[in-house]
Amino acid sequence: MGTGKHIVRRLAAIMSIDVVGYARLMGIDESGTHFRLKEHRTERIEPAVRRHGGRLIKLTGDGAMIEFASAVEALGAAIEVQQAMADANRDQPADTAIVFRIGLDLGDLIVDDDELYGDGVNIAVRLEGAAPPGGILISGSLHDAVAGRLKAGFEDVGSLELKNIGRPVRAWRVTWSAADWSTEPPTSLPGLAAPPALPDKPSIAVLPFTNMSDDPEQEYFTDGISEDIITELSRFHELFVIARNSTFTYKGRAVDVRVVASELGVRYVLEGSIRKAANRVRVTGQLIDALSGNHIWAERYDRVLEDIFAVQEELTQSIVRAIAPQILDAEVEKMHRRRPEDLNAYEIAVRANARAAEAWLKSDAGLRDVAIDDAIAALAIDPRSTTALTALAFAQWQHLAFATAADRSRAWHEGVTAADRAIEIDRSLCFAHSMKGLLLAFSADRDRIDEALDCARLSYDLNPHSMAAVTALSFIEILWGDPESAIEHLLESLRLSPRDPQRPIVLLNLAMASGCAGRYADGVGYATQGIREAPSFAPLYAHLAVNHVGLGQIAKARAALAESTRIAPGQVERSLAGFMFRKPEHQRRGTTFLRIAAGLEDPAAAEALR
């Protein structure tokens, strides 16, 4: 019986690479072997794969599976890796040297998400197992595709009976001259150095947008968009952004994004085009993961050119706010697929931040503690990790907001200390200022709300494209007593980034601000939409309840508050103990409406406060 799902196939070359005698090496020197293997991956395997347009399918403790669109590129990468290893092992004792076997096949594969299946994968694995140490064994199909096209020789080893392969497989052993494939460039020619390795941070190159108009005068507008995107993306300290002087060398050239990514040492490439006709302009953009070839994001924007500079600014903001979260989400997803022991300090810190964000939207106290553990683990490796420090501050603030802290005073002090330390290391880090502002807003000293607002405003000034900065500023504006300004900031952020991953938090703040402003119907609408998008986000139900009381819908208010309590026990009690509003009328209204929803006060008490 069919599943109804269309099976996608493609022809590809598969490389299987594995360490010879891995268990023996680990028995001799576990930590040294682990360190050297990571070094070989970073300095030899990954650069060769990038140069030849390969895509990592699977990474194991002692090997990897890599896909190539070209058989020639696959073999070129394999020879480069083995020659690089031979060069690296020249002075290494034989009993501790890391040596690889490589198998290659060209075949028709089944594609399921990022996974590949089929004989091509299985044959590559079996050929790798039959290859000599330091050698390469290829199938007959791949041999036929590469013969005579590379500086390499081929020795026919005949037809092999391979495990779990239902037919004999013709195999060839690859030979090559070290002089033709040496990976050590002459020291007198620094310009021939290998392409830069990928940085720890997610990295992006913004290519010059293409002017598709007949009017060459529009080049200034096209270049301006590209330059502004580079500038604004650089505000995100989580990203490594290639400078304009490097990316604009590709202007006017037809380029392969994989080649660009390899030459510049980045993972992501943004490219686009601009077409102008009369007083209208169309801008298209696409974000590509150059290592996998996957399109992460694509969008088209149509605008009327009434004020060209205003349009340029608005388009830049829309594009930047759209792609920055896409890159960060893609990086987190990539890390989830890796083994925990293979993560470095930066990656552990990013995972801590991602888990804290997930804990926030799921109202999950357990996940909050896991995020704290991750942040502490990252700081043990790198005490100056601002990503880990802000993740720690974020998670501790959540403990305060959800009333899940075992010791509120300790959680507050640990959170503020982490935020202050991050700011001390990098004063331009907007998220650290946001977190300090949020923590100050939860201080036992209510007079610190002005200081909290100053922190949030500074964060927003540092990076107005950061949704975290927008949500922190708007939340504190609500507490300070300016819900109208909060609503303005929040609606503008939704217009510029309508599909942002933090959209439920924006809707929460809109519901809260609407309630403070007396716009109860709007508040119900925003909270209801937020619940559709994030059904486990408990604060949405609490503010839905408040707005229902404002409309006199007491039964609905009590049902909403009951759901909030079910998801996050204790949060309502914290809120009833005293909202943190600066204005007494907001304080009385919020507390009274919640008490009515909880059945602790007569609904008639709401009349004078609406």
C-alpha cells in the first residue's frame, strides 16, 4: 500500500570516511585521539569538502558520510583529504597516527528530508571498509565518471562481494602523486593559502543585489540596499558578517554560492535582485545554506517609490528582521543533530539560549533548569562567553516571572550578575542590556523601574531589529505606565517581521498593553491569537483572563485563568502578590481583575476600574 508521499530521488556521489583502528586509538589515549580527530576534521576534512561543494549528511564519532553533486569533485575531495592526512602524519608516531579509509560510489539515491538512502550509500560504506589504510576505493560507476579527468591513477581490484549488497561490485583503488595533490602551499606564496575555516558563529555573506532594471542609474539604490543589510546584520553579535569590501568584489559576476562561501569562509549567503519600473520597485531575496544547498528563506517585496530613502530603509529592516532569526534557528537545529560531546563552548552556549527560549514559550521549568546547566557548562569552558551569560540571565529571569525559583533573591542576583558580566565584556551587546532591564523590573526595589527602562531603551538603540530588544522594551514600557508607546513598538515589529519566531511574545505584550490601555476587546484578540500559535505559553491565558474581566466576561476569564494555572502552577499567585506597575491605577486594575478571575473577589469590584 502506498503512503501517498512522493519519493524524491537524485543522482549523487557519496563519500564514506572512517578512522582505521578507532577503538585501539581511544584505548591508548582517549582525550588525545578525540582532540586530534576534531583538529583533522576542522583543518583538513571540512575545508576539502567545502572547496568541492560537498554536503555533510552524517557525522559519527570516528567518521562521516558526505554527498557531492559531482563525481569529479567527490574524488578530488577524497584525494585532498588523504594527502593532507599523509602530510599531517609525517612526524606522528605510527601507533597514535589517525589514518582514514575512504569509499566512494555514484548512484541513484532516495532523499527524505536531509537523509539519503539507497545502494549508493551502502556501497560507499562497504567500499570504505575494504579500502586500505590511507587509501581510497571507488565503485565502477564512479570510476567511469572520473577516469581521465583528474591527476590520478586507478588499479582494478576486480568484482567484490560486499556485505548486504545483492550483486558483485566492480572496484578500483585510487593512486596519485603527492606532488600533484600536496596540501602544503609554498610559504613564499601566502596568497595561495587555503580558504578560511568557518568561524564558531553562524556566518553570512551578503552579495551585491543585482540591478534588473534597464536604468543603470538605479545601481546606487541597489548597492545601497546591499550595504545597509550588511551594516544592520552586523548589529547582531550572534552573527559573523563579511564586510562590504569583500562581498562587493563579486559585483557584476555570475557566481556559484558554494564557491563564494568557500572563498569567504561562510555558511550562509544572501543574494537578491531589484527591478524598478516607473514609481514601483520589486525586491527579491533568498538566503541559502551554501554547505547543503538548501534555501532557508525567500521573499518578494513590492513597494511604491514615493520616498526612495524611506523605501530603502524599510526594505532593509524587513529583510534583516526576516533572515537573522532564520539563520539562528537553522544553527540551533544543526546543533541538535550533533552529539553533545562534539559541541564546543560557543555551541553549548547557543544551545542554552535556545533551550531557555523554548522553556519560555512552553512554560517549562525543567527545561529552564537544563538551560541553566548548559550555560554553566559553557562558562566552565569559556568564562567570557557572553552568549552563555545572557542565557543564564534569561533563564533566571524566567524563574522569577513564572514563580519557579527555589530562592527568588538568589535567582535575581545570579541573573543580574550574569547580565552585568556580559555587559562588562561587551557593552554593545543588546540582549545583555535587555535582560538586565527585565531583571531590574522584577527587583524587590520598585524604584528601579526607571533604571530598567533605561536599559531597555539602550538595548533597542543598539539593535532595533532585535525582537528580543523590542519585546523587552515594550514590556517595561507597560510596567512603567506607557502602554501606547509599547503598542506602537510592537505593531511596527509585527509589520516588519510578521513571521518572527518570537511572535507569541509580541502578542502577549500586545494583550498586556491593551488591557492597561482599556482596549479589552483588542487584548482578547491578541491573547487568543497568541494561544493559537503557542498553546503552552501560560502568560497568554492570564492576560486573556484579565481582558475578559475588562469586558465583563467572568466565566471566560475564570476558564482562561484555570488553564494558566494548570500549565504553570504558582505564576498567578506571584502576580496576585503584586503586579509591578509604576502607576497605582494600573496596579489596582491588574491585581483586582486577576483576583476576580481567580474567584477571590466580587466581579462588581471591576466596575469602577474599567
